[in-house]
Amino acid sequence: MANTVRVIGGDLRGRTLRFPDLEGLRPTPDRVRETLFNWLGQRLDGSACLDLFTGSAALAFEAVSRGATCVDAVDVNEKACASAQENCRKAEVANMTVTCSEATDFLRQNKKIFDVVFLDPPFAENTLMEAVLAVLPRHLSNGCRIYVESAQSIEVPQDFKPLRIAKAGRVHFALWEFQR
């Protein structure tokens, strides 16, 4: 079915999420999400998670489904945010907050600390990753795991340790750990 993605693990496994037809919106494929959650471990119990360019909110819902205590889903597109909120309502998810904001604005205005962060900015906007990585560290717990996805390989910044790196088709993805 067009403009849908399925939650692949956890308590919401099999649930279909609908999302709007938006230019540049490309949900993380099932195969990549499966690899990611194999890397993270299947459960995120007790974790505070941030899905900074949420789009379809597939990663945010996977985190909720796998026991995250709270998930902040952030996107600049109002239609994407409305869709994520509607999916929360339909799935009766109470521990996800959807915020319609620019990523760097959210980080500058927010004081939360996260244990797991998903960074999957629009491929066409290469400078977003650099801007976010400049502000992100003050929001990370020591040992925070950061998932990054991009159209090209990403240089690992200082204070981050690469744990895993892979490529599927045109998608480069990696898991880093933040170390203070």
C-alpha cells in the first residue's frame, strides 16, 4: 500500500502507519530498520529517544514499540507532524511527543537528555547534519547511541565512536556512541 510503513518489532509489531505523500520523504526501509534494531538490541526499555527528522515516524514508533520510556519526534513539515500525531492517536501511544520545528531550533530550545537519537535528515539537504551535530552533544547522555542515515558516508565527529557502519542500496547508515 502506498504511503504506509509497517512497525517491524515490539509491542506494535505489524501495525501499519500512514504518512503523507511529501517530496523527499523516504521512510527507513524494513531491512535497514531490522539491522538498526539488531545493532541497538531489540528492546529500548527505559530509554529516552529522539527522532529528529521524523518524517513517517517509523523509527519513533519502532522505539515506542520496543519499550522506550519517551520518544520525541521532530519534523519541520506540518503534514508529517499531523500524520505522526494521528498515528499516535490511533495506536493509543501516550509516550511520544510530536513537535513541528526545525531540528536546530528544537535542540536550542529544549533541555532534554536522550539515550538514543535517530538522525535521518532529507538527503537533498546535506548541511543539516553538520548544523545538528554542532548542537546535539549537550542533549546526549554519556554512552548515547546515535543512528545516522545519509546519501553519502558521514565523517564521525569528535566525541563520537563508530560502532557499526553499513550501506544498503544508496543509503549509508551508521551507529555511533557518544563519549564525554
